[in-house]
Amino acid sequence: MSAPHTAAARGLGGSARNLSTLATLVDAAIAFARGRPKSGALLLGAAALSSRVPGLGTLVSIALRVFRRLR
């Protein structure tokens, strides 16, 4: 019998996580390009931690957008 934690059993979880991290890095690059270094640094940190905390990059990105909208 094969182990349940093989690549086939995991499905697209790893790919989705990598895609989310990549999207957060793109958001960080855009923030730096628009002259928002604090937002860019926060997004870079979230991207770095998103391998350990799934969804963190998405959460930070959404929180920054809401914060900017409410300001």
C-alpha cells in the first residue's frame, strides 16, 4: 500500500500554495513600484512566511487593500 501523503494524494495543494506565494511577491513588486515601501516590505515578509502559514500572503494583501480603501 502506498502512503497517503504521496504527491498524488496531496493533489494541487503545493501548486496552489506556490501560486499564492508568487501572487504575493507580484503584489510586493507592484507596491514598491508605486512608491509604497512599507506595503512592499510587509508583503515580502508575508510571502516569506506563507510557506509555513498558508494563506498569510493573501490575508495581508486583502488587509492592505481594505486599509487603503478606508483611508
